[in-house]
Amino acid sequence: MQHIITPVCLVLCLALLVTGFALLAIDAPQVDMRLHRARLSGDTTYRDMLEADLEKRIWMRRALIGGLFLAAVALGVAAFYGSSGTRP
């Protein structure tokens, strides 16, 4: 069973790294026209709601990218730790 788990961990590690770098290549969430309109009209309640939503989307993106890289590191370490055992 260990002969199967190590390559699967390495393949998943590579897939997570590719996904993480692909998300880094995509631009972060930007300010949209609704927020600009709320700023110009002076609607502070709507503006605050849209700014909080933007901050949440930015934070969630950072957390997702960080989680992908942490999971890739964990799978890579697990794969190399599992492959260093003695073979019969």
C-alpha cells in the first residue's frame, strides 16, 4: 500500500502547486462600479457594505492560496517521509 500512497501524494502536491500558482497569476478582486457609485453618491451604508465584501473576498483569496501551498508542503513532506522507510 505504501508503494501507491507516495506517488499519489507527490502528484497531489504538484497539482496543488500548479493551482496555487495559477491563482497567483490571476488578479486579486478589484473595486467594481457599484462601489464607485456608492462613493460618489455618498451612500455610506451601501459603501461600507461593499468595502467589507471586497475585503472579505481579498482575505478569502489569500487564505485559499496560503492553504493550497501549505497543503502542498504537507503532502510533499508526507510523501518523502513515507518513501524513506526500509524496503523488504
